Amino acid sequence: MASTILLTGGTGTLGRLVAPLLLASGARLRVLSRQPRAAGAEGTVTAGGADGVEYVTGDLATGEGAAAAVAGADVIVHCAGTPKGDDVKTRHLVDAAKAAGSPHLVYISVVGAERTPVSSGLDRAMFGYVAAKRASEEIITGSGLPWTTLRATQFHELTLTTARAMARLPVLPAPAGFRIQPIAAAEVADRLAELALAAPAGLVAEMGGPRTYDMKDVLRGYLEAAGRRRPVLPVRLPGKAAAAFRAGANLAPGHAVGHRTWEDFLAGATAAD
């Protein structure tokens, strides 16, 4: 009998790539979405969509709809992520999952979550996303549910979004000493789907892109590929979290398993810029 898999964040950068992989495996796929995809009240599942996916409407930030989403799920792939409040969403999801049974919870986290101290208000303002990811990891580990967590470095797609936003400024501030190791979201999606279809494995090996880059070079590379001219100004960020990033806390040089480079990605992604 096919497993029922709940996917959170199914329309996001990673989730939309994971969804077809799970469907192709023969699993019954259910997607939790904040926006209704068909007629039905919040917290109710709408089956038989044109894409073969069940949709349940809910909001993990409040917990609304979480109980209906997890009901009958054998596996939960938790990809829902935003710049703020991921730990709250994970808590609501875990509470609903525990009440429903003992599904396998598969989580996507970030490299360096356990190595980046986020204690001061300044740290939290700039690195709150990393802190929330770490808090989510701890919630899942202590939940009593069977679990698997995969940490990955920065996605090419999200790095591009950041570069595009910064290119609107007359001068692009580049965090001095920061290096990143971007990876293709599709490569992470392949691994996450593989883990979702396997037995719980706890904390698995990290995934990093094939190369590391100084942040100023990432921004300059984007500007060149997009045919734009802007000065890039290195800016030294204060705080312990920034110091950890300068020391490479967000990198996984020993796990550079990605294949698509930042340059390859840019070549195909900046034509419309």
C-alpha cells in the first residue's frame, strides 16, 4: 500500500521540486498550503486535484489546519520556511503529528545551524533565520517522533533573489569576509525525496555546493551576468553570529557534493535581467 506523504512548503523554492519526485515514487501526496487550491473550508482536504495531489488549507504559524493535514500521514516532509518564525511553525506541526500518531518527520535545515551563536538582539535581527532553524532541529529531535534532518548550504535560487534585491541599491553592501557555497535546489530536492522514501536516519550528511565564493564576488558575478554596473562595498558586520560566518560556520567544504556551479546557474537565470 502506498504511503501518504504530507509536504509543507510545497509551492516554495524547494517544495515545488520535491513534490513531483514524491508523486513519481507512487506515494499519495498531500500538500499543506496557506491559500485554498479548491473549494473547501480551512483544515479540510480537497482530493483529486488535476495534478494528482491532495491539498489541505492551513497556517502553521497559528496551527490552523495542522491536525487535518497530518491525519493519516506516514511521512511529513517539512519544507515550509520563511525569514521569521520557523520554530513556531515546527512546534505546531510536531504537536499535531504527535497527536496523530508517529509519522516519519523529514526536515530541511541549514549548514551551520549548530555553529552560529545567535544570542544578542543584533544577532537575531540579522541571523534569526538560522536560529529558528536550529530551534526547529531541537524541537524535532526532542519530539519522540522518528526523524531525519538534512542540512544544506545556500540555494542558488535564493542567492540570486538576494543579489537581485541588492542590485536595486546604488551601492551593493557585501558582508566583509563572508563566503558562501551555493547549491542547486534541484540537487537538494533529489536527496530530500530519497530520504523521505527511506527509513528515519537522524542527522544525515550535509550537502554543499561544488565551490565556495566570497560574497563580494557573488554579487559582482551577478552584476556582470545581468549586464549591470554597481559598486560593491565590503561592510564588516558586528556580532558573534557574523564572526561565525566569517570563520566559515555556514560552509561544508567536506561535503561539496553539488554539481552545478554558481556560474552555470547564472548563465541560465539572468537572461530576463
